[in-house]
Amino acid sequence: MSSVDCPSVLPIPDSKKERCEKLKAAFITKYGHPPTFIARASGRVNLIGEHIDYHGYSVLPMAIEQDILAAVSTNDEGKLKLANTNPGYKDFESSSKESPIDKNNPSWEKYFLCGMRGVVEHLGLEEVKGMSCVLDGLIPSCAGLSSSSALVCCAALCTMHANAQRLSKTELSDLCASCERYIGTEGGGMDQAICFLAKPGIAKLIDFKPLKTTDIKLPEGAVFVISNSCVQMNKAATTHFNARVVEGRLACQLIAKGNGLAWRDMKRLKDLQVTLGVKLSDMPEVVKAAIHPEPYTKDELCGILGVSAEELAQTSLSANTSEMQNFNLYDRAMHVYQEAERVYQFKETCENSPSNVMEGLGQLMSDSHRSCRDLYQCSCPELDDLVETCLKAGAYGSRLTGAGWGGCAVSLVPTNQVQAFLSQVTAEFYNKDERRASQIKESLFATAPGGGAALYCL
Ligand code: ADP
Ligand code: NG1
């Protein structure tokens, strides 16, 4: 265990005082005494690098101001008691040591249990303090802004602090990336890493294994605007996300097999690239040579890999994709390798700041969206419509952010045109639909890189 660079314990910042006061009052109403600390975990917007973290490739997100707060006190009953300021999230109570996480029913408390279990297992805690908590979240949920990971990270922070432990931000990032998988989705580590390692004013290039971040100074003269398509997609409750994870895994296993490599151990497309010793920019050619563009059937894959359907499920599939019959390997692998390149191009464009820097970044974002839409097939008609509306309203570039199949777009907009942009998107996307119009306040906003997870002393 390291005590280096643990998330800071800070006084409540002015911008959050009013909300924290309300949260404290809600806590007192619920439990009859005040909380002893508040934990904070932020959401994030991924600027570029979609669906590549779980293949080992670098991504480029920034934290957003919207976050989840948890007011906490320990209790002597050894129980975990959860309440939420949003009445849609029902109260939960259990003995802290019993924490079954049922993958078939990803209700909100399961994400908390993931974070709690992550810390308990990482530290090997035998005695776990009971915790009474009230949570308050402002991150639109199921919208690609990482509300689920913020909840997991917040729970991990609560558990660490309540048990008088100190973990570094890097340890917390890694353990939260692992423990969120208890919910069933086989995500990468982007959300948890930016949640703990974000710095105000700075976007981050995140490399994995080992986790490392590089500050990316965004050019001046344009801002990122987030807009929510108002289509929700819960990753853990559907197979969409894991289906993509396994298609990528199978693509790399097929290429590995064709190259005489130990294919069963090959799980991530970056590992394949490194093992083959091929440049990233040459990987699309490797894919073209080894994989056909038509989807593979399960029988065909079993034949090529020389395994039974049961063995294939063991080596390559997840619990919720074991019944999949068709696998589009070509398009998925093409997306991953080309998107990974775009991340480095985005970083270089920010660093070199050529005269057409905004057009360059915008182009990369729009290319990324097209690839998500056409190759990765993780968009949806409403999100495509929103992206088109944002481009028409003057964005340099626009793309879906997060897992997709709904959720948010992020657009790069000239600073001096933000108001006009917001008005046009409001008129053309939100005001044309009553449900969207009623959600506009939390659905359309300009954003700047925010700070990461923190603990507030009371
Ligand atoms: P996202 O893209 O926002 O991470 P997910 O589909 O992965 O979305 O997870 C969303 C789930 O996280 C919600 O269904 C809910 O269970 C949980 N969640 C999000 N925000 C909150 C909150 N404020 N309070 C309680 N649970 C939340
Ligand atoms: P969202 O949908 O924003 O929670 C998910 C994954 C990320 C990443 C993106 C797609 C989790 C917890 N998060 O993010 O790791 O793969 O999709 O780029 O699984």
C-alpha cells in the first residue's frame, strides 16, 4: 500500500458550498446526525479515442464539472446504508461484508458495491467499517459521461477514507477499473483514470499498463460543448458493449492464430500489434490480409481456431455474449487501429498548434464519429442527427462520446460563436421534441477541463 499522492482532503470549494449544505441537511434528515465527510467523483467527456481503452490504446478525455457527491459517516452496526437525493434510486441496506453483485440486475447500489469491494479486496481488509451515506449526482446517467464510474470511484473513496486508509490516485484508478467489471461490462480504464488523475484546465492523454497520463493543453479560441441526444443506454443491462469487446478480441485471436502465435492469451488488439512488431499505421493492412469483411459465424470461428463452441465461450466470450452467433471482426478491428492513430494525431495537433489547428482537431473528431457510426456501429439515429445539427450550427467537429448507442455528443465550437451555436442546436434539435426540450438545461452546455476526485472535510 502506498500513501503517495492520495486524493486530497480539502475544504468544500465555494462553488459546491450550497449543494453540500443541502446534502448535509438531507443526511441529517435521513440518519438524525451529521455526516463526517463528503467524497466527490467527477464525470468526464472523452475528446477522442472511443472503444479503444479496453484494447490497450491511449485515450484523450477531460473531467467535467458534473459529479457525484456522497455524504458519509461510519456506523457501529457494521452496515452499509445507502440513500440518494434522487428518489428514483431506492434506499439500500446490507451488512458491509455481504455484497453480492448480480450481473443480471445492475441496479444503482451494485455500482457502489463494486467500488467498496474493490478497496476491501485490494487492501485485504478483514474488518470493514459500516457506512451511512447519502448520494447526490449531477452527471446525466446512461449518457456516455461516465456516471457509473463516478459512482464506483466515489464508493471506493468513501470506503478508503471511512476505514482510515490511504491509496494513491494511480492505485485507486487501477483498482476501480478492475472492480467496475464486477457489474459485467468489460470496460477499459479511461473513466476511472481521469476521475482520479484529472487536473483543472488540462485534458489528459492516458496510457494503460502501466497507467500514465500526459497533460494536453487545449488550444485557445474554441470550447467543447456537450449535447445529450436524450437516448439512454445502460451498458450493463444490454449486450452491446461486451459484444464489441469480444469482436475485437476475436479479431486479434484470429490474426494471432494465422501468425502462429499463442492466440488464447491474446486478448487486446494492442498486444497483437506489439507482439507482431508492426507499426500502428500498418495494422489496417494486417487486418485486411487476415480477416474477411463479411461477418463470421460462430461455426466458422470455431473451425478456424480449432475449438468447440464451449471452448470458444471460455477463451473469448463474456457471460452475456455466449449466445452470439455472428461476429463482425473486420470493421471493429479497423475502427480500433484507425481510432488509436487519431488520438496521437489529436495530441500532436494540440502540441504543434498549426495555423489551422481547430480545423485539424475538428476533422479528427468528425472522422472519429463516422468510424464509430459506420465501422463500430455504436451510434444511433438520434445521435447522428445531433452530430449533424452541431456541424451545421458551426462546430469545427462533432462526435459521439463515451460508449454510444445514445448519450452525448461533444463538439468543438469557436469561442466567439458559442451563443449562436447553442441557440441553433436548441432550435433545431431540442425544441423540435417536447421531451428533449424539457431536459435542455442539463443536456446542452459548454464545458472546460475540471478537477478530479476529492474528499471534503466537514
Ligand atoms: P454512463 O455512461 O453514464 O456511465 P452506465 O449505463 O454505464 O452510464 O451507468 C448508469 C448507471 O449508473 C445508472 O443506471 C445508475 O444505476 C448508476 N448511476 C448513475 N448516476 C447515478 C446517481 N446519481 N445515483 C445513483 N446511481 C447512479
Ligand atoms: P461510458 O459509456 O462513458 O461509461 C465506456 C467504458 C470506457 C470506454 C467507453 C468507450 C466503462 C466503465 N466505461 O464509457 O472504458 O470503453 O465506453 O470509449 O466500461
